[in-house]
Amino acid sequence: MTSPENHLSLNHIQCRYGDNTVVHNLSLEIKRGELVCLLGYSGCGKTTVLRAVAGFEPIHNGSIILNNNLLSSATEQIPAEKRNFGMVFQDYALFPHLNIEENVTFSLRKESRSVRHKQSEELLELVGLQGLGARHPHELSGGQQQRVALARALAQSPEVILMDEPFSNLDVELRQRLATEVCEILKTRGITGIMVTHDQHEAFAIADRIAVMHNGIIQQWDSGYNLYHKPANRFVAEFVGQGALLRGTVHGDGRLQTELGEIHGEERQALTDRCKVEMLVRPDDVTFDQEGRHEATIIRRNFLGAESLYTLQLTSGEEILGLIPSHLQEEVGKSVRFNLDMDNMIVFACNLDRAENMGTAHEH
């Protein structure tokens, strides 16, 4: 059973295609009005989870519960059309032969024409498309069509809106702007939303909490801030944001010896003395300073707009990343000085299989 504060619960669900298990023992508790995201590479199982919540895929173990009512189990499944979930797809899935008003009110076909018209006008205004009800989908841009798809999903007053890579067909700037707008609309209406994406920037723009998935398993279920600054394991650290792993050795009195000298932290309870580790260094941990303690050579520069991302090579050949406002341009090949200013120190034991990317993080 869900607790009163939880709207939708996924309890130890398993999904299979034949003998291939693609979702393993996955659990999530989602609160009413919360916007969450399933984030991961293609093939990680995130879309299968969304389809299972929608009722398009069976689950082979566990349960899916909405408002204390069972939607899915290994033996029972409420049909998708009876779940009152709105769906927003990657390809918009609009009816080309219907105009925009008819697309938006498709789920309201049993209502009177005046009711449908009034509802369409309200929803099109909500998504910024007022006055376009008489047009057809081919007369709208991709961003406008996606807004129509959202309005159609909202028309049935859904308990939950499910979004499958909803912005991936749009250009980057429009994608992030529309993600923010969708977030505001759903928050205004208090609708619970689940989005699937491989784009962490979309996830950060819309989600209260994010489930990072890998090989059908949730690696971390957390806020975007914590995924970036407090990753639970090496996979999350390397998947979310940018950064580098700097080798070091733990000493029993809480010191970490690295090429950049000793870095002090709290006692590492899970790591033994002389343990070899890798420390996560984010670009924003590196502060360029002409009087800085450390020196490196710039070997790469990537222009990002307001900032440039520099790859810095240390004496040993190890590399870290740093950011500088783009108007303060430094040349490749130049030697620069910097300081390391870390609020959180995240380390991973080196004796784990890097190919699996499942190292446990230790925060200090």
C-alpha cells in the first residue's frame, strides 16, 4: 500500500521480453503533483518502465499502485484506456486529418460541441496556442505540435501525464525552453508527471527528482543537485555532468594523497588505509588563479557560449577539466595555475571493475 503522501508506487517491478529481463526489482514512490524523470542511455529500461506504468506492457513481478488501487501485478492488469493517464509521445501522434481543436478534444468526443470548443480554447491558451484551433498539424512547427499533444493529454483531466522523450525531435534551445514551460503548466495544475529522456539537461529543467537507470536498475533516485554533487556510484558520476577521476591513496588519519598534494576529508569508514581510490573532480572544483598552488597544461578548449571548457593535463599525464568565462580565452599549449576548491569530496575504490561502472561513492 502507498502512504498517504505517495500518489503512484512502483514496488519491486520486473519486466521481461521472453527470457531477457530488462527491468530488475525496480521501486519508486512518486508524490502527488511531483514531476519525475527516468534518465539513462538507450536500452537501459526506462521506456519499458513508462510503458508498464501506462498499461502497455505487463509486469512479471511486483506491483504498480495508484491512490492505493492496484493497476498492475504479475496476475492482474487494468487496461491502459481505464487508467486515466495522459500520454505525450516523441512523434506527437496527432491526427493529420483533424484540425487542432479536434485533436485537443479527441478524448471528449461524447461531450457537446460547445463544451469541446470551450475546453479547447482554454487549453490552447494554456499552452500558448490561442487562436490556432482551426489549423491542421502540418501547418504548425514541431514545438507547436508538441504543445498540442500536451493540451490533448490535459483535456481528459488525467491523474498522471506520461512523457516519452517528448522534446527529442526539437532543436536544443527550443527543447529546454519547452521543457521549462511544460513543467510550469503541470505544476500550475498539480498534475503528477513522469518523463523518460536520455538528456540530462531536460531532466534538470523539469524534474523534482530523477531516477538514473543503467541495465534495468536504478542507480540513484535523487534531485538533480545531488546527482551532480553527490553521485551514489561511478556510473552516476560519469553519466551526470562532466568531470574527471583523479587517482589517489587513502591514509588512515583521513588524508587523501594525490598528485595535487594532500586533500583532507572526514574519516573514510568504508575505505582502508593505503586503499587506492579515484576522486571525482568537477570543472567547477577548479579555480584558475595566477598564484594557484597547482600547474597544468591546456591541451583542449571547447567553446560553450558563456564559458569555455578546458582540458588540463597534469605532470603525470592525468587530465582534469576547468571552466573559464569565454571572454577570458586561454590558448591551447599554455601552462596555467589553479587551485582545487571542493565542497564535497567523492571517492571511488580503484579495485572495482570500471567496465561495470558500479563503484560505490564515499562522501566526505
